[in-house]
Amino acid sequence: MNRSTALNLAQVFSLDSVEAGRTPPLEETIVELYATMRVPLLSYAYQVVGSTGEAEDLVQVAFLRLFDQLRRHAPIQNLRSWLYRVVHNLAIDHLRRQGKEDWAVTEWVTHRALETATRSAEHDLIQRQRIAGSLELLNIREKRCLMLRAEGLSYKEIGDVLSISAKAVSVYLARGLKKFEVRNERRA
Amino acid sequence: MNGAPERRKLVPPHLADSLLLAYLDGELPRVDIEGARTHLEGCWSCRRRLSVLEASIDNYVDQRAPLQPYLALNGEQRVQQFRERLARHAEASELSIGEKLRAYGQAALAGIASHRRAALASMVAACLLVAMFTDVLGTRVSADTLLNRAQSFEATQRPYSGKVSRMAVRLDRIQRRTGRTQTLGTITVLQDSEKAIAYLASESASGDREPAVLASLSGGQDTPQIALLAEDLPAAMTSYLHSQHWLPVVTVEAFQELIAGRGLTSSSVQKEAGAFDLIYPFAEGHASGISEARLRLDRGTFATVDLSLFLGSPTDGTEYRFTRTKTSIEPRTAELARLFEPHDLVKSTRTQAIREPARVTPLSYSTTRATDEEVWLNAALHKSDACMGEEIHVFPMSDGSLLVQGLVDKSDRRDAVLKALQAADPKAPTQIFLPREIKSGKQLFNLPYQTPEIPSTLRSDSGATLADLSSQRIPLYEQLFQHFSRPGASAEDTDQQINAFSNEAVTLARQTFLHAWALKKLDLEFSPERSANLSQPTVQELERMRQDHRRWIATISHRQSEMLAQIGGSSPAQLAAASGGPLDADSLLRLAREQNDLVRSLFTVSNSARESGPNVSRLLAVLRRMGA
């Protein structure tokens, strides 16, 4: 978390000051927070649902829920893991509505290839398919732990998002990396 | 018994990938970081694995990057769109008055929730106050709580600058069944405010004064030996009190030292008229023989009144009671100050306050009873042949625990012994050193008993003593040469056969002696007095070990007799075992020593000319007796 995020978080939690009019209203604080955290959250949401449009919507809904939560003075222990958890749950609900349990990585890669067809050469597509093959070896938990870790979340935060213990996170991460490594070794 | 020792890994298990990853990610708990770092410094395998993991992370991040869309695109536009969406959302979800009230209620609850530790601590403190200062609903106060109260009171009674405290303690022995009380004597303890030192003088009931001793209160050496205690208390109890660095004063601090090695954590309180009895039971079969220690506190002031140690049942055993008869704070006069000068008094030291754990020391076999656990640990050593002349012993410790400690020649031998002990039930702390690890003799405890002597010729050898045939001849050479020489065989071949034969004879003689030694050692370790409390299966195991050694002695003796018969040392009739009942361990050890000496005189090189005939006859006689 960078300094500007930390500042925004401080503003979010000094609600008394917000209401007294000494700081910007809650809406403005939420918008600033959204501007700061949009990209990493979007990145995670995109990896789960596989669509930038859907991911963008899910992230915005998560911030609307944050607004409701703070307006009700409901406690939030760790804002970052709370936001990731909400995005995660929204994404899972979205997938279930579509009758899917997980966004297939091959589908994701194909989708990416179509999106960037004009920029990607053929070998890029092949390369992506190889990566997809590596990621397909991972189970859902391993994949999500790796995604969240790559976004910079701590083990505890990942555990909060996925409702598992920090120790389990470390095991999933290690197992996921190992599978990834084995696949790459075989290919080499 | 002679199973081939398997190599045991001395290196701790490698770090799991999840642990390595947590280490890389800075997610390892603080307590584990140092351990992981130390392991990594010494373990190539894990260091390599760590770098592989790092490479995997890089690989994952690299491969993932091209799959990510350019999400920062149109950022400003998206933020503006969200701002408008949020404004619409806020307007549509404006809170009603009821919702606002509910929100404030939730906020209040959230406040308590966020400070729940403080709230909980306040509640606990309130409950403790009620428990300590009232007797509401018959609330039971723990012994430790009362001990802390007494300690606080005691802190206010310490001698301040320029003063000396004096405490007189009377020692009584009370037979609980009959109520008979016998006063054994009085101990006077003077404590200086200027130096961390105490002066102890004692006087027996008959009025005999004993030499005074000084005890340093700042830690270091041994506790003083007070003649009154050494003479009137049971040896096991004295030994324990000595090991706990206990001073015979009726104070909380001294009491805490006393109970530190009791081997239990339970305690209870009895409310007597005007007093609290704090009861601290000792572990069953505690080496000191103490079953329970009690400290009596004045119910009003929490001042210590007396301290009791029970042998046997608290209701019908023996109680040793130390009663505080006088306590005073006196000016530190020149005369009193001189008492604390260490001139010709016995210097001694006492450990620091109870906050530091009491030193656990080994106890002698003569003052302790053998336990089932001790036998089973010896059985494990027996299985790994560690009973065969190796310096590995099971030590009964002052806290009631057991320690296996010893010295072996080689690391693979240590591995074998450790493996056998790991497979044993129960487990005990183990310290087995190699000679290079011994920096000073202090690492090894004095043996808990006097072991039988092992001849230096056997101690220095780990295997057989090889007969040297290069220049000098062994006494039986001519007989052996006649026996082994064959037509057409070279003298060199014959010498090789003689060499192998002699080596086997010397090795077998050594083994016979070590089995007899181990048998005698078992008798010393588990004498009838020490073994009185052993369970039936344990007694059977002890007997099995003894029979094991006896069987080996008989078998090897028979084999030695056969070898001598081969070279014409005896007739078949002489091979028969001698008649007579089984020998005791002492006789077997004596004979085993003799046969070992005889074998060495016959089959090893000596400068002095010896007559082989009578020695062979005697050797045969000894072997026949041992083979019986």
C-alpha cells in the first residue's frame, strides 16, 4: 500500500471529522479511494471473471457497498482485504449466475487473444496458450492464492478474502508454484 | 541384540516449501525466522530450493504479465463515471430516521467490539478483586495467588540499609499417625542489607552448636551444608534440598525454590483457623521422597508462619516442620557486620530468586529409588549394546526426571544409541557426546554409582586386540603352527590362519568380560533396595536382560573351549561344562577378568617368557565354570 492509499484510509476512518465538515464528504473520500485501488482490484476481478467490462462493474459495486458500510458506521478491520473479499464474492456470484465454477484459463487466454488480435503475432498466441496450460494445472484455491499474492496481499489478507487460514495460504501458494515449476521444467 | 545400527540423520528435516515461501515473503512468525535462517545457512539443499522458488515466482509473474489487459486505460473517465454512479446511489439510499438510529446503535456496539480486550480485562480484574477480597459464594483462591500476596508482604519486611534481619527457625519432626513431635534443633539466619549474603548458625536440640556457614544470595556455587539438616533429615530429602539450593528459612522465596523441582503443577489451599495452608504436592515417587510441601500463611497479614515437608501420607507419614519462631530487624552493628566476612567460614552460594528456574542436578543411586522408566531406558541401551562397557548411564535428576548421558567414540555409534533411545518408551532427554565435543569434564556428570572396573587393555580397544606376529611370537605359536600347518601350505598362509585364530580368541575373551561387567552393572544399578517399587513387567524385563548376558557368557565360553580343543588343549571330556550352580555376578566378573587375562597372555605378544601349558589348563577350567 503506498502513502497516498494510507492517507485515504485515514480519512475514511475519521468519520467524525467527515461529518463535521472538516474533511471532504464520505462520497468524495470513496471516490478517491476508488481511484487509488481500482487497478489492482480490477486486475483480480478480471482474472476471476475473464472480462474487463464485468470486472469494472464488480469493482464499482464493491465501492458502493463500502460506502453503505461506512455510512452505517459498520466496522471494517482491514479495508484492503475487505474490498478484495467483496470483489471476490461478487465475482464468484457472477460466475455462478453464468453456470460456471471457475473462469477457464484457456477461455481467458482466447478472450485476451481476440481482444488484442491486432497487436499480437501468432507466436504470442502460442506463448499464451502455453501459459494457460501451466495455469490449468492449478486448482481454484492455488490459482486464487497466487493471483492475490501477485496483487501484493499478505497471507492474512488472502486468508480473509478466501476465508482460509494464513497457513493454508502458504501451503496453497507453495503447491501452486511447484505445479507451475514442474510444468515449465517438463516443457524445457 | 546385535542388530546392525542404521545411520540416523543428524541433520534436522528440510524446510517445507510453504515455510521457505513464507520466509521469502516475510510472512514467517518472528520466532521461526531465526531458525529458518540458521537452517538455510547450513543446508545447501534448502538454499537451492529457496532459489528455485524465487525463480518460480519470477516465472509466474513474468508469464502472468502478458495476460493482463491494460487496466489503467481510461482511468479518469472511469473515475468520473463512478463518481456519478455513487451520487445516484447515495441519493437513492438516503437513510431514514429509524435507519439512522440503528446505525448509531451499531456504531456503539462496534465501539465496544473494537475495545473488547480492554472491556474483557476490566471484567476479569473486577472478578479477581471479588475473588481475593471476599468469600462470596465460597470463592476459592488459588495457592499461587496467595503466594504472590505473601511475597508482596515479605518485600516490605526486608532489611533496609544499615540493618540486618534475623530469623530463627525451629525444626520439628512430627509422626502424623501418633502426633509425636520431636524438636530436632534451631537454625538462625541473619541476612545482610549491605551484601547479598546470609549467615546461618544451627544448634541441635541437645544444645550442641554447629559451625556456622555463609551463603551468598547472588548465585554461583553450591549451597551450604548445614549439619543439622544433613544429620536429621533423610538423605534423599537432603540431597534434593541441596540440589534446589534451598536455605532453611520460612520465606516465600525459599518455599518457591523448594517446590520448583517437584514435578507437578497442581496446588490447593486449605483454610484453617486464622491461616491459609498452601499445599503443593510432589510427583509420585519423587526422588526426594517428599510427597507434599506446605506453607502456612497468616490469614490476616499473609506473613509466613511455618513450612512443612511430608514423607509418605500427610495424614500418617512423617512431617518435617520448619517454624519461624523469631523475626527481627536489627541495626547492622560492627559485631554483626563481622559475621558476614568470609574469613574462616565455609563459603557457599545460593541461586537467585525463584524467577530463574532451579538448577536440576543428578542424584546418586544410593539416594533414589529406581523407576520403571529407568529400567525401560536401560533396556533400550541394552538393545543397542550400549551396556557393553560404554560410558552411557541413566541419571535420576533432582526434579524427578531422567537424563541419559554418556560418551561414545564415534558418531555412527552415537546414531545407533540415539535411534534405540528414540524407539524406547518412555523418552528421556539425552546427551551423548563424542570426545571432540567435550571441552571440559564439566559437561559430564559424575556417575550416580561406582561402576565395576574395566581393565585398561579393554578400555583402549574398540574391537579385538590384534596379535602381532611380525617379529615376536605369541606363547601358543608352536602349538598353533602345528595345528594349522598343512603339507604344501606356505608358512605365510599358516601365519595368517594363526593370526585370525588368535584375534578371534582375544575378541571372544573381551566380549565375555563385557557381558559379565554389564551383568554386574545391572546388579549395582538395580539393587534390591532400589528396585522395591518396580512393577512386575519391569522386574521381568530386568531379569530378561540379566539372562541375556548370562546366556552370552555361557555361549562364548563354550565357543572358546571348542577353539582350545581344536589346538589340542583339552580332551572332549574336558569340554563338558563344569558342574555347580549358577554363579553370581561378582564371581562371573572375577572369572571373566581372569579368562581375559589368560587369553591375552596366551594369544598376544609378550616380552616375558611364559609357560603356556598351565595357563591353558587354567583357562579351560575357568571357561568350563563360566559355561555352566
